[in-house]
Amino acid sequence: VPQFDAAAQEEIAQMLLGFIYFVLPVGVGLSIFLHDKYAQKRSATLNQQIEVLEISLHQTPQH
């Protein structure tokens, strides 16, 4: 098991804090943004499918 001196431990701690304070919030924000885009696209697709079904249900049979 490697032994780290106090300076190395401090550097590792600073890198971890940098990750927690910068990378993690950016990742969460990006995830929320991408989920919202996906939800909008899915909603538009579902609305389009509903419109197609409503049109096909209101058509009279051609017998």
C-alpha cells in the first residue's frame, strides 16, 4: 500500500473537492437539460400519434 505525505494528501483532497464542486453539478445540470429535451421530443411524438389515431377513427369506412 503506497504511503502519501501530507502534501500529496492535500493535492488529492483538492482534486476531489474540484470534482465535487465543478464536475458533479455540471453533470447534473446536463442530465436535467438532456432529460427535458427527451421529454419534449417524446411528448411531441405521442401527440402526433394521437392525432393520426383520431383522424383514422373519424374516417368513414369505404364499403
